[in-house]
Amino acid sequence: MKRLYQLIGILAMAGLLAACGSTRKTAEVPMIGGLTGTDYLEQVIRLAPTWQCVSGKVALKLDMGQKGTTQVNATLRMKRDEAIQLSVAPLLGIEVARLEISPDGVLLLDRINKRYVRVSFQEISNWAKADLDYNILQCLFLNELFLPGKSRLQPEDADAFHIEVSEEYAAVQVAASRTLDYSFRTAVTHPQLLRSDIAVRKTPYGLQWSYADFAELDGRQFPRHMLLSVTGSSDPVSLDMRFSRLNVQANWEARTEIPSRYDRVTLEDILKLLSKQ
């Protein structure tokens, strides 16, 4: 369970780094594959996933550097604008833990010890002194470009980005705030998002979310391999996610009911547990 609590910390960091701010308009419009940069980005946005739900099995590998590596098989379910659920059931399909992230906050069920922690976004934001953005975390999981404060991009939002082109990649950038920068890497040969980065200015700290091994899912491309890396720390931290048996079925409950016999654990208890690792 301690490793699962660490997983919460990593996913929460993804949202915490996604504090809302202003954007800047593109200053130059380079050509990409015969298209202007704006036209190219409009294509990236138009071809973004349209699924309302995505579910599948996922093999997780959490690498905490000198603190060790943990591997576990789980089920990941995502229902747009409602919830991201991670269910861990290693023995005979019996669930031992569930992590649920929704617009309301974060819920973790520890079924072995019959306890849970429920933390609102407001509580986490107060603790971290930054806004937690559920929508950006959702976009990271769904392989989509994003802008702070927008629930879904439209083609006309392409003007908000700045583009620089190399031989293989297009580097797409947006200034998020005085302290944060967002950047994306797309393929020059086809309008597909390959990496999203959130960086804290004037520091080595940031979050890098990479995508690979794309396969068709309900008429669109979904990355069956995602790698989340926390940069800047003395001990590298990463979460490797490999998906299989993907589908777009919606026949599951987006919100989890907490059994009445479970004991509640506070955010402070979790932070103390993480500090001992």
C-alpha cells in the first residue's frame, strides 16, 4: 500500500504543476509538411481523441530510484469529465486497492486494511499553495494538447501556441504563468502528440509525460505505452504504464461508494507515510 500512496503523490504532482495561468500567442508561423504551423496545430486538435470512456488493463512499474522498484498489474478506467479510476487486483481478480480521481478530488480505498483517504482539490491546493487542475491530468492520460482553464480545445485555440520545428519534431509551447511553462512534442510527419512537459521556471523540476506504441481504438490512435517522469530530483522517479485489452465501453460506475466499516485516514497521515520512504 505504501507504493500505491507514492503513486498518488506522483499523479497529484501532475495536477499540481498544472496551475492555471495566461497564454501567449504565436509570434512566428513556420511551415510543417506543407502546412503553416497554425494549420498543422489545428489538425492536431481536430484529430484529438473523441472517446468519452477508455478502459483497459495496465502494467505499472513504479521506479523510485534508490528506494526501489514496484511492479503491479491493474485496471485503468477513464470517463471524460467524471473520473479516472485505477483498480489493483493482483490475486484472483480480488481488488485490494482503488485510486479514484474526479473533479471533486482524490479517493483511495485500502481494502486490505479497510481504510480510505478522501482529499478535496481545495485541501491539496491549500497544502501545495497551487491550483490543482483535474482537466489537465485527464488530458495527460488521454493524449491531448491542453491549455490551462479550458476543458476542451477548439481549432481556433491553435493561435495560443508558439511553434518551433526541427527535422523530426515540432516543439509546441505555451506560457502558463510566471512560474510554469508547458511544452509539447508532436511528430512532423503526422499530427500526433508524442510528449507533454510541465516545467517550473528557473529550477530543474518538472514533469514529462511521453507516449509511444500507438494502436487504433475506435477509429483513433491511442498510445499503449506511457512514461511519466519527475525531473530535477536527486533520485529519479518514473511511472511506466503499458496498456492492453483497451475498449471504450461505459458500463461501469464512475463514482465509488465507501463501505461504512472503513476508517478514514487524513492527508497528514499519508504525507507522514510518504516522508518515511
